[in-house]
Amino acid sequence: MKNYMKFALAYIIVGAFCVYWAMTHSPKAGLGDMIKNELSGSYTMSENAYYLTVFVGAVALVLGVLKLIRKK
């Protein structure tokens, strides 16, 4: 596997994880999700942290896809 592909896949994986993590800890979760998070020891993110994490994840995904397309 070429070096640019490794970096592209790493960006895509990190970006997808950030977006997934933000969605599972959303401050706009329903009551059922909030109760489930409390019982499992998880938490709900603040709105600022939520939007920052989604933004960082989206940027990482876009950079990963661009690296795959440009092959650099």
C-alpha cells in the first residue's frame, strides 16, 4: 500500500470515529438516550464540544478523501 493511501485511510478512520463519537454523545439526544448514557456511565457532550468534534471529524474525512483522489 502506498504512503498516501495509508495517510488517507488514517484520516478517514479518525474522521469517521469523531463523527460517530459525537453522534453517540449528542447534547440533543432524546430522554431515552440520556437515561441509557447515565446508566452505562457514559456522558453527554456540551453543544460546543459536540459541534467542534463534528467539524473536526468532517474536515478529517474530507482531507482523507481528497488525499485518495489526488494520490499525493
